[in-house]
Amino acid sequence: MKRPADAAPNGLAPAGATADHGGQRDAQRQLHELQVSRIELELQNVALTALQQRHHAIEADLGRYASLYDEAPAGYLSVNRDGLISRANRAAGVLLGRPRDQLLGLRLEQFVAPEAQPTLRRFLAALFASGVRGVLEVPRFGGAGRAARLEANLDETGLKCRMIVTDMGDQLARDAARRRAFVVLDSIEEGVLVCDAQRRIVAVNPAFTRLTGYLAEEALGRDPAFLGQRGAHPPSYHAQALQQLLQRGVWQGEVRNLKRDGTPVLMSMSLTVVRAEDGNVDYFIGVFSDSTERKRAEQALLDLSRELDQRVVERTAALTAANVQLRREVAERERVEAALRQTGEQLRKLADHQVMVKEEERKRIAREIHDELGQNLLALRLDLASLRSRAGERHPRLSRRVEAALDNVDATIRSVRGIMNELRPAVLDLGLQAAFEWQVGEWRKRSGVACRLQLPDEAVLAAIGADVGMALFRSLQESLLNVQRHAQASDVEVRLQGHGDRVELRVADNGVGIAPGQRDKNGSFGLIGIAERAAALGGRFQIEPYVPGRGCTLTIAFALAPA
């Protein structure tokens, strides 16, 4: 059988089809490469834009720096290792007396007095050798006869040094500055002494005399060691201080000295070395103050701290022992409470009886105070009044003494009346209505809070028994006391009213209210006492649910006695 002419041997695709597929793959690869190239170009454009922005920012910063450098009020110079000026700002040109463009390439030392040129060369050589910042004062800088201060430091490469040049003025200006410095030196509270290179005192200020007792003429020319207290410091103390002073240029510490009258004194001292242009010691300057009282206060504070630490240790031991004892007592109390729970009803009855006994005792004590102390005070007042009338103008001194005694007796009578009212107000004998009116009136005067009182008719008041009346009165007292202490109220309403066979006392305020947690906190016995009084007489005590900002309302209700 014959195969078709266009059929490929072994089932392979025709040659033209293979060429078409190869062309598609080449086109796809070229398209992919073009896309990659486009993305790379976009990224390069973004990076180039960022570099251009950064370049512009750097150029702007350099421009601002150059402007600040050129317009700065202080003179700026850059000098290479050979002492040639490589850069200067306008202020430096003014100090050197030439335009700044003409300074470039000139030697700095030609603008310095001839006698100071070797010192400047040594200064620059030392600066390039050590890299340590240096300061030099040179006379007749810039040919204008004015001294200048050079503050120099190396740049990061170490190829040139940068200088800040400060005009120190002419000799008259320096003398004026020196006089101002002496005025300041004389007015400061710290003592100052200046010693030469041989450590001999050459100058002191008035505070030196006040702190040491030595006059200036007694100290000049002497070694400051004459002020020291022998044996107060170890032998190496002063040697180590001098070594540190010469190495670092400064020393700070405390020294024990003697005043002129022999009084020991502790001084806080700071020493500084002033060196000449050649690096040798020119002066020593000491500044000191009396730190005896401060040190004494610090020692007292340290002693107090130690004493407190000891007290804490002792108190901790005592508390530990008390804690052990407390645990024993708690265990014992738990056993007692277990036994008390078995006799709870009897204790309640006993508590009720105690309340009654307490009221009776209050009544008895108030009566005895009235009968005994009150009558005696009244008799005493009458006697004193009689004595005052007899003394009259014949004995003015005795009359004044009697008048003072009468005032004391009157104050005592008022105090006795207050105590009696606290124990049992006498107004209770006039009835519950009078007692309520008196209590509300007194509370209103003491607290300054508005308080309104509403009472029932006489029939309801007459039906209230003595025990219930006393419970209502004491509950009113406790309720008003709680309002005054805790409620922060501006208005209180007290309402006693009858409802059928019962009487109800309602005390309402517009204060902050009583949160649930406050009723059960330790020490809150007032509400508990009201509840116990009500329960003992078969009454009911209730506090309306707490609503923030709506105040508090207490209600105590008792059954009325049958007619």
C-alpha cells in the first residue's frame, strides 16, 4: 500500500512545521529580552534620578557651607605642613590686612611678629606630629599690633590643619579685660591662690583671707603647704596629686587644712596648670571652698542611713515575730469563730442587750453629769459672779482674775452641754419631733449643707415606741454623719412618714453614692450599726441600688405599736 506524499516517515512532523515552531520560540525569546531590557532601563532611570537629586542636595549643602565659611564672623584659615595658607575666609583676610584671595600660598608666619615666628613653627610642627589640638597666642598678628589666639586641629587626612583665629585686641583692650578679670576674681565666694613655677604664692583674692584667716601679705611668697594639717593625709597623697596635676593639667580633690586660729577645715580644691609658650609651667592656680559643713552633713546623713538600716533590721525581726504570733492568733481566732458560729443567735441577743445597756448608760451618765457636774459648775459660777460684784472697782486685779475664771467656767459649761448632747440629747425628752428638728438643725449648721425635714402627723409620732424612736434617732445621726464624711452632697432630704402599720425613715442625698465595694470595706461600721439596730427591733434596712451620680437613699422601716 502506498503512503501519502506529504506524510513524514516514522510519524514525524513535516519539515516546514518544525521551522515554524522554531521561529515562534525565537520571537518569544526576543520579546522576553526586550521586556527585561525595558525593566532594566526603568530601574536605571530611577537610580539616575535619585543620584541626580542627591548630587543637587550635596551641591546645595556645599554652597551653604561655603557661604557660612566665607561669611562667618570668626577668622578661618587652612595651613599645610609647610606653613602655607591654602584657604581663608573674609574675616581672616580682615585680620591679616589683605583680601583673602591674595593670602593663598603665603606663609602664615610672615603675619606674626618676628620674635614669635619660631614659636609658631614649633607649634605647627608639634601639631602635625601629634595630631593633638593646640592653642597659641601670638602678639602683633597681621601687622596691626593686635594679639590673636590660634586654635588649630588637623583634618581627617592629616595633610593640613584648620585654624580659628580670634582677635584678642590691643594692649589697652587686654589690660581692660585683665582688670575685669581681677574684679571678678575679687568678688567670687571661692578662695583663689596663684603660685609661680616654684610653687610660691604670688597672688590671692579676698575670699582666701575669709576662708583661711591669713592676710594676703602673710601668704605671699610662701609654699601653700603651710596651710596643711599635718598627718591628715597619707604621705603619698600630695605627691600623687602633683603628679596628676603635671600630667593632666588639672587636679580636683579634698585637702584638710588649718585656719590661722588653728581650726581644722576641709577644703574642696581644684588646681590648674598654666603653661608658657615653651611648654614649661608658668603658674599654678588653685580654687577652693570650705566643705566642712557639707561633709559633716553627708556624714550625718550616712549615720542616719545606717541607723535607719539597723532600725529596719530590728523592725523586720519584730514583724517576723509578730507575724508568727499573728498566725497563731489567727488560728486561735478561727477556732473561736467556729465555736461562735454555734452560738450566733445568743450573741445577737447579747449585742441587742448591749445596745440597750449602752443607751441606758448614756442616759445615766448624761443625767449624772447634769445633776452633779452641771450643778457644781453653776454653783461655782454664782460664787464667782458674787465675788466679782463684791470686788468691784476696789480690787481691779482681782476683778480681772474673777472675770477670766467666769469665762473658763462658761466654756466648761458649754463643753459639758456638748458632751451631754453627744451622750443623749436632752431634747429627746421633748419627743421624737423635737429631737429630729434639733438634730437636723445642728447638722445643717455644722456641715453647711442644705437639709430639708418632713415629719408625719402627731398620730404617727405618738404610735412610735420608745425603743423604735431611739433607733430612728440614732439611725438619723449615723446617716447624716455618713453624708457629711463621704457623700460630697449639696442637698439632703430627711423624711419620716407612716405607711399603714409601719413607720419609715428615708434619708436621700444628691452626692456621689455608695459603691457596692464601699459598704463592706474595713472600718465601715456605721451602716452595719444601722442594720443591726433595725434587725434587733424587727425592722428593715435598705439602700437603693448604686447608680453613679444619682446620690444615695437609705430607708429604715419599723412596725408601729398596736393602738
